[in-house]
Amino acid sequence: MENKFLKDNLIARWLDNRLNDDEKQALNTSGELDDLKVVLDDIDTWKVKKFDTEAGLKNLKERKKLVISPTLSQQKQQKSRNWLSIAASILILITGSYFSWNYFSNQATTIKTVIAESKTVNLPDGSKVKIDALSNISYNKKDWEHNRIIKLNGQAFFDVTKGSTFKVITKTGSIKVLGTQFNVNTSNNKFEVKCYEGKVAVSYKNNQKILTRGQSTIAKENRLYSTTHTTNTPTWISGYSKYTEVDLLAIIKDLEKYYKTKIELQKKYENLQFTGTLTHKDLNLALQTLFTSMEINYIVDKNNIVTIE
């Protein structure tokens, strides 16, 4: 027991580089370092970020065959297995740490809004995104320099720093830009893009359009249709929505996005169309503007539930 303790102590001091010349000679002569050096030499070759798990395990098994040969004594075989177990534990620790770091560093940052809420997000490159109510964006904040992609659900206005390549992906289509201002609306199964400055490339199914200032496009019947606009910013940012021959059902869904209300619309009214402007700041005014112009009677209870008569 005393001899084993002395050898283990010498090995520990060798790892810490605290042996004198006589002790080094004694340890080398004993042969105790042979198996340890094989394992440590193998560890020095590991490159964590490009580590191939299957190849690493195969290599470790091959090393094990070389270290534990049929000619070794039972005592040496046991020591070799102990050192290999240590090496395998270190390998698992390092690999696990790498994959944990990689997993968390690639997690998306998600920003959501609720009813009647909007948020402005400053991106790492100085670009800004203003998110409309009941919408959300997701992006990789930690890897933004190499992965400037935003996923959007709902509606948002983008003010992109000049010189920054930028891509917005939605469930319906995608938009690629280089320093510009544009609005994307995917609410209520819509896909509409309006360009306010610069140039954007819009992709939808097998269609693609290049938009410049004052131009817009909307998806209908599996293709993109070109339109124009005259505003300098989206109307929703200023607190109102402007409609031109829009189905009443779609307008009701918008109102439920900007107000804490529930509107019970009868089916016979769903396809009626409305042209006009509705405020996001006053529910009673919005309802009056909408339904009075369409000669539809309605009742609002104390819980802001609207019933169509």
C-alpha cells in the first residue's frame, strides 16, 4: 500500500511538473507512465469544435486495443483501463460542454406583442424593427453578424441600416434587402410588402418582384400582384388603418388585434367590403365609422363584446 501511494504521488507530481531529476528517472524506469502518456497524447489531438463523435469513439477503441495487448499483465491491463476511463470521461465532458454551448448560442431571440401593443426592437447592426400588435419576430442575436435572418409572424416595419444584408422569412414568402425601409404584413393569411425606401426583392412561391420606393406587392391566387402607395410610413404606426375594398371579416380581425373586444359577425356580412379609415385609439369611434357607413346595427355590452343585429 505504501509503495502504491508513493507511485501515485509521483504521478500526480509529474502531472504538475514538480519532480526532481532523480524522481523523474525512477518514475520512467518503473514504466508507470507508459499508459498515461498514450492517453494524454491522444487528448492533445482533440479539436472540440470540429469533433466527430463516431470517429472519436472508433479511434479510442483502436487506442484501447494497442494499450491493452494480450502480452500485458493483468495489473497493467487494469491500469490502462483506468486511464482510458478517465480519458473517456474527459471526452464526454468536453463534448457535452461544446454541444451545450453550441445549442444555447444558436437559440433564437423571440419578441412578441399582445393585443393593442407594439414594440420597437433595435438589432445588433443598428437596424430597427417596429412590431405591430399580435405579431412576433425571431432572430439569432448571438450570431447576428453571420446570420442576419428574421422570422416574422404578423406585421412589422423594418428600417435597415445601409450596407447591411438582411432577410425576412415568413410562412408565405421572403424578402431580401440591402439598406431600406419596408413593411411586411402576414396577418389574416395575407402576404403584402410595401417599400418605403431603397429596394427589396420579394419571393413568393415561384414568383419574384423587385420593389422600390412607393411600390408594393400582394399575394393573391398563388401569384404576386403589383400595387402602389403614397405614404411615407405604414398607417398602423400612426395609429390607424386605411382600407380599400377590404372584406368586413378581415377588418373585424384587425379590430380584435387593436382592441380587447370580440365582434360576433354574422356570416351574411363577411364578404361585404369596406373602404375608409379606422382609428386604433377609440373603439367606439372605430365601430361607428365602420358599421354606420355600411348601415349595420350593432350593440356593445360592458365587456366590449359587439353583437351585430
